[in-house]
Amino acid sequence: MATRKQLTLHLDDATARALEAEARLRGLTLSRAANDGLKRVLLEEKGASLVDTVKARLDRLDQRDTARARDMALLRETLLAFVRLWLTYAGPLEFDPDDTSADQRFDAFLDDVVRGLKAG
């Protein structure tokens, strides 16, 4: 059972009349109507502000994730450009009797990468 604390409130006439009307309308005691009204204003509105804060933080995380994905794509393309350039000028990695072209060696490199990803 929830504990309750008794408070004495002094309300202006307009607020007191609004509280009495709300209590009559909802079939509640003045105390219960006042408690519900205060709870709604003091607790539930803070919950809405918490929701807004969480949404803002999630939006920032989404922006960071998008930036990170863009950076990873750039790094991947840079690495692949380097490997292609290196294979073009460095020659075959091992003795190749067919003396394959750099494009064929690069395709073989990509195939090895794909096999490694599937195995891992």
C-alpha cells in the first residue's frame, strides 16, 4: 500500500473552484482530484520531457552512426584503391605461370576477402 503524506494547501479562489468542478465531474474527493492533477503536472510532464531527451539522444546516435558508416565506406574504398594500385605495379604475389593482369589479381584478392568473410 502506498504511503500518503498529508499537506495543507492554500489555493486562490479560481484554482479552488476549478478543483471542486474537476472533483465533481470525475466523482472524486477534493484530495484525490488535487493529487491526480498535481501528479499529472509534476510527474507525467517530466516523463514527456524525458521522452524528448531520449529522442534527441537517439537522433544524435543515428547521426553518428550515419557518419561512421560514411567513414567506413570511405576507408574501404581507399583500401581497395590502394590494393588495386599496388597489384598494378608490384607484379604477381607469387610465381604465376599465366602472368595474370592486375585486374585479374585484384578480382582474386576480392574473392579471397569474400571467402574470408564467409568463413569468419
